[in-house]
Amino acid sequence: MSTAKVNLAMRQLRRWAALCSLGFVLLFTQPGQGATATDPFTFFTNIVLTGDYIVSGGPTGASQGGFAQTTFAVSGVPAGATAVAAYLYWGAVVAKSDLTAGKDAFFRAGGDTTDHDIRSLTRIINPSGTSPCSSGGGATGGGSPAHQFVMHSADVLRFLKIGDDGRFILNNGYVVTLRDDGGNAIRPLGASLLLVFRNVAEPSLSATAIYEGGVQFAQGTDLITQTLGGITQASSVNPKGKLSMIFGDGQPNFSENLRLNGQLHVNPFFKGWDNPTYTTEAGDFSLPADATSATVTIDREGFSNFDCLSGGVFIFKASLDDGDNDGLPDPVEDSSTDPTTLQPWALPNGEALPDIHAMCSTPSRLTCSTAPDLFVEVGAMFTHGPTTTPGPPAIYGSGESAVTDDDGHDHTPPPTVFRRVGDAFSAQGIKVHFDVGDVGTGFGQYPSGTVAEPYLIRDTLTKDLARGGERIEEKRCVPTATLTCQFPDYPGTVSFDFGAAMLRDAPVNADGTEFLSWGEEYRCRTGETANCRRRFDPGRNGFFHWGLYAHRRAKPKSSDPTDTDFHVPGSSSGAAHLPGDLYMVTLGGWGNGFVGPEDVVAYTTAHELGHNLYRGHRGDPFTGLEFNCNTQYLSVMNWMHQVEGLLDANGVPQLDFSGQALPDFNESSLPRGLGPLPGQVTPYRASWYAPRAGVHQSLETTAAKRHCDGSPLTQAEKDENDAGRGFVRVNGTGVTPPIDWNGDLIVNDFPLKAQDVTFNGPERMDGPPYGALNVLSAAADWPVIKSIGLRQVGSGRSMALFSFGFDPGGGFDPGGGFDPGGGFDPGGGFDPGGGFDPGGGFDPGGGFDPGGGFDPGGGFDPGGGIDQTLEEALSVPHPPHTFKAAVGPAPRRNGSVVNLSWKKPIGDVVRYRVYRVDGPTVNATTFSKKVLVAQVTSVPPSPLPATTAVDDKVTRGKTYTYFATARSVDNSETPSTFNESGMSNFGTVTIP
């Protein structure tokens, strides 16, 4: 029997033993004379992450001016941790005539000057109320029959203070203000704040489950027993557990027994509002190996006078086995069934978990916990056309600037995209699983046997596994009397993260197709029809990433509401949670039939996934301000390589993350090479910026029109460009040192002058000025992805600064004129950055977009935040790549020719030039004698020039080296301009 099977069998055996021991505990727990409340609390949510939770709070103070306050502090949260969920709980005794009176509440974190109104964010946990305890306490209850106890909760994540590093400040003081009229119609009891936080330094994966309810413990019900699940399965060796509860009305002169998995604690509730916490590490209770639940009882055994309690909330955390550090509990990877129930894994509310084991296992891989896995579900937008789906064509813009797509397009990436991404992860031992739907033959669907097949989730004969790949029609946002659209002329424009998350969670037909009418969708939302589902199964939260391939991101070209460009979306390539489980790729304005160049789709997919996996634009987030283009950071996360890829020794672009942190260096003293040892070869060619005056100027390479971080040039810099100077981007000619930093093709001209190789932006408040010579750092991506990044799939934030796990039910309606039936289409450009206010005082207007790079749930990305736009990508010219030279027979005569080929770079290329030098190298001497072999332009009806040429003027026995340049039109500027690129990689041949 394999080791994995033995471990699984032992876990099951230990689990059954634990169940038996718990059964004896329950058997000998004797109730009093009242009734027993069994499992009166309801599962609310669970969060799986590397981190912890903390609860703090207390009873309210005296009533003053119609309000009472609860003041408390939180301490002990580790440095570097940040919240992913923040739930405020409070209880109040209110008149039966108005059970909502207790919602009148305000929240303030230390350092904030505003008491935030949280009424519109408040949920009443027990809408019918619960019989209250008497104000004097005691087991009889005895509260007024005209009153009820009501338990409340509000998501207050957005109101936490944010530090300079972008993390929430959790170790802080808090003030909760609650309505209190002296006990006539409303009497608050107290408030508690639950913070669930991510801590990437925490070595153990854990699950935290929250249960809520409205229950009275008194003479009438003197035994409460509650089973707490929602953790899948605790660690198989020395599991760590934590239990907290929130109850009101406990008095010091009355007692009760609290039993945690049978371990007794006497009179834990005595302050009138209590939130005690117990841990296995402190010896407060024990958690059996492989436990799938814990049992809590509250009873009166041994007491004649005992408490009346009102509550409450249970929070249960357990450590999980995650031997491969992929954020997926090992038991779920190794078996399709829960060993306790022998049924498929499910949450306590019945929501099925994805059958991870069936998706990842193969005949040669029976268990999946020995190697890391990454699961990604994909959704994509499309438009009508002759080759897609019949219907009217998509029109983008208005008036003379409008562009029509008569052919239709589908943003579903071609199979080669997922093959390239999958190959990159597979090379590092990470198994990637993309859900693009089951085998299909329609437009945008993958038939069986494509190059991506090794990385695709498919249905089996008995299991429906492939639930993704849904196509979403690009639609316009249609304004109404109550709805304002920022981008009404641009279908397929989606905000991040609100719009993307709304599309992810939207209801669809059972087969994943969209509803044809709002009436059909309404019937699904209200439960009138069962033949529907969510686009993204809720049970996949914490297991799957979700990627949306949309047309454009809803970030305006201008932030000025009076500017017409305020209603034109920019050309951002995408966005992602950093870290988390949601990303979006938006290349509709990048050419190639409205879907973007295939290479760029692949690189951007990896780039956005990299953000989910805790990677920034210079590697490690939260390490101080660095720039987007650090030369020695050889990663697709670097803006230098998001569009062109990483050039290998042969000049062929590759998709990869960095495997090692190359040494820091100072721009005032440039190194001869990037490796830690003299002469060390790097895996890829470096890229950098150099003054144009020294760079093989006879090629007329166009100077950069923006800084590398996307910021505009100063007027002085523009004048330098106009004078034929400025900075140009340079790609290295090889992977071995020395590096030709000034691009003059002389590699032994050290020492060099200092050089701003990152071409930083202008002076700003948060960093060095333009031209400053900085110490540049790199980072190792793959080790961090494997040890930290993969485990963050369950630790991102929810949309619009709601806590992780927020569920709008596929139909979030905050009121105030926002009507999903009134023309609102999250694919049509609705952007919460335009002033959308879901109540409670939250208004992300004023240009702030929670997904725009400043991510208080996941970190301010000092590398630039917002991902690269087309204008930024085209601000430097891009040379042809994958240049090849091969000797072939001359047609119709003896002798040879050299067949030349290359691949098109990004941009609208109008001409290629192919050059030849004598000898095996291109240096300053041979370059000065270069020969123009061919000039290739477009030949109608093709709008693009060919990417091949032939050199038939060659001499036997001679060696030649070839390269190409490209001239492209930069349509991102008005008026359009031309870009002249630098050299491609080289191709060398010897004529036989």
C-alpha cells in the first residue's frame, strides 16, 4: 500500500476514534429540566488562509444623549498582517413593535475623525427576535414580553484605518456608538469586533468558520449543544484549534457550564457582554487529529441558580494539513469524499465543494497533496458576427471616432495561451488546471485534443467537473432616469473589482448560458425557478481563481468629469487582487481583431495571476518604493517583459517568473553583469534604458515617449526628444556579460558614467526624482509563489471593499436608484469609481477605484499598481522577435540563399528592414558596415507586411549575421506618429 493511502487510512481511523470519544462526552452530559436546543446556530461563512482571527469588545456604557458607546482595543495582531474580513456584532433589547431599532449604529477606528453610519450595511441575524433576559439576570429569563433580543452584524472592513504601507491598521482602538433610549424601546447590551487577517509569515494553513444565531439560554432552554464544522478536516498531527463566542446578559452572580469538546469551563459569561476565546495551545480544549468539527455545549448541571444568556456567535478555527503549500487542504486533494459522512465534501449549509481530487488525479497520480496545484476558472466576453453568434455588430465610441466590429470576436483565449502558462508552472512542479468548460465545438470553445488539453478540466462519465468557460455578451450600459452610465458607448467595459465580481457571481441558466430577459433572471434570483445556478459556484471560493477576459476596463482616459475622455475607457491591460482569487484581462483595444495579440494575452494572463499569487511589479510587495522596470528583475511581472516576454539566449520570447533574486546594484556604478558571480550567465536577456546619443544611432530608434512607469515626460524631456536625444529602450544582445549599458556595441568601454537604466518618472511625493541614481533590487518569484503565493487563494478581499466571503446572492441591490433591471449591466461599464455608494457612507468616488492598484485588502503596490496600458506599451518601439536565418538552395540555379523569418511585435507595423553584417558578431565595427538586405512593406490586400525575406546575394564560405527592425504606427497618440525600433535578435549562418 502506498504511503499516501496509509496516511489516508490512518486519518480516517483517527477520525472515527475521535467521533466515538465525542459521543461519550455527549452521552454523559446531563441536561436540567428545560428543553435542549440542538444546533440552533447557522453556518455563515468560512475563510481558509495563512493567518488568524481576533475578537475584542465589551458591554456598552451609560446612555448619554440617546446613545451609548462601547470602547475597546485590539492588540496582538502580528506586524505585516492585514484584514480580509471585519465583522462587527452587537445585541440589543428592542420593542417588538420595531425590531429594526437596534440598527441605529456607528463605527469608528482610532485615528479616524468620522463615526461611520453602518445602518445600511447591517444584517439582523434573528429577524423575528428572541425572548429577552430580565435586566437583573437569572435563569428564569423574565424579560418583558413586549420586547425582544435582536442580534446584529455589519461588515466594517472599509472603515478600518489604512497605514502608509497600504495594510489595515488592526492593533488600534475602536468606538461603537449604539442607539439607547434608556431601555424603553431600545437597550443595547454590547458590541464585539471580529477581525480575520492574513499573515503570509504564518506557516500553517487554517480554516475559520463563523456560526451565527439568536438564542436564549435560560430555564426554558437549559442545554445548548452546537456542532461547529466548516473546516474540512483538521491536521492529522497535533492540530491547533481556537474557539470564540459572543454572548450577552451573562452576570457574575449566576453561573453556567461551557464545555468545549467536553472540557469544562465554569461561568465564562459574567460581564453582560462577553467574547471569550479558548485555544488548544493554552490547554483550554483538545481537538482530535483529523477532526471535521468541534462540539460546544452550555448547560446548568450542578447549579440551582444559573445565568440567562442571549446570543450569539461562535467562531471556530482549526489548522489544516497542506503539505504541498498550495492552499488546498490535503484531505480534499486526496479524496472526493468526507471520511465522516462518506459523502462528497460540502459546507455545513449544504453547498458542495469542488471535487478537487477528481480534477487533479490521474491514473499515475492517485493523490494530489504531494505536489502543488493551481485551479483557475475562466469566463470571457464576445460580440455578434458571422463567425460567432448571429446578431447586431458591436460599435465602440460615437460619431466619427466610432469603430465597428462587423466580424464579431470572442475574448476566450486560444489554447496556446493556457498551454504557455501551464508549461511555465509545470516546469516548476506546479500542476495548473484551467476550467474553460467541457469539450465543445462552438466559437470560443475548445475541442478535445488542443495543445492546452494537459491543463484543462473536463467532465468524466460520472462527474460534472467542468463548470467554467461561460461566454458573456458585450453589452452597452443603457442610461435611464435613475441610472447614469459613464461609458454608454463602449460595450464590454467592466470595472474592477465590482463589475468583474458581479459578473462572476451573477445567476445564469443551468448550462451556464445567459438569460434572455430580466424576467428570467428575476425568477432565478427569487427562487421561482430551480433551473439556474451561479456563473461561479460559491463552493469554489477559496479553491479556484476566477479570470474574466473582457473588452476594456472601466478606468476613464481622463479623471476630469468635464472632459469628453471621462466617458472613454482607457486601455489598461488588466487588473487583479494582490493577493487573492480574482483577475481580469482587458485587451480589446490592443488590436488583433479586438482581442489583443496572442502573446500579450498569454503574458498578461500570467502577469495578473502573478498578482493573485502575491507578486508585484518589482517582485515582493510591501518592500518600499521601487519601479516597474528594474533591470535585474527577470520576470513577466516586470513591465519590461509583460508585452515582449523574456528573451532567452536565442532571442526567443519566453513566459516565466524569476527564479532567483539577482544582486542589487547602484545605477551610479553599473555592474559588468547581473549574476552574483563574475561572468555568470543569466537565464534571460536584460532590458534597460540608455541615452539615445550613444545607442547605434544610425538605426534612428525612436526615443521613449513616457517614463517606464507610465508617467508623462516633462517639457524639458520632450525638448530633448525633439532635439534627437532622449532615452531609448535597449534589449541585451545575449545572456553573458559584459552588458553593453550605453548600447554603443562596445562592451569593453568600462568604466561607464552613471546611468538611469530604469528611466524613472518625475519627482513625486512617494519616491526619488526623475534621473535619480538608485539602488535597484530584484526578487525571486518562484520560491515565493510555491511557499506563500499559492496559499493566498482564500485570502483576498471581496468586491468593493466588502469582507472576503461577501455574497450578494448574484443580485446585490444597494438601492438609491441602482436597479439591475433598469438597464444596469456590469459588462456595460458601471464603475463604482464613479461615485457608486452602497450606503453606510462608503463612496469610492473622486477617482478612487478599489481595484486600481491601491488595494487596502491586499497591499498598495509600489511598483505602479494599475497595470500597463496600450499607450504605455507603445511609448517605446518594439523590435521584431524570434528572428531566424537558415541557408537553403537557390531556386532555378546552383548555389544558396538565406531564408529569413521573424515574428511581428506589438503595434501596427508598416515596414520591416532587414540588415546583414559580415562575420559571426554585431559590434561597432561590423555594424558600421551593415548592408540593407530587404525592406518589406505590405502588399494589398494584406494590411500587414510579410514577416519573411530572402537574401540571394551571398558568397560561399562567408559568415553573415542578420537582424531586423520594425516601423510601426503609434495610433495611441493624436495625431498618429511613427516608431522606429531597435534591433531584433540576431541570426547567424555560414554559406556552404
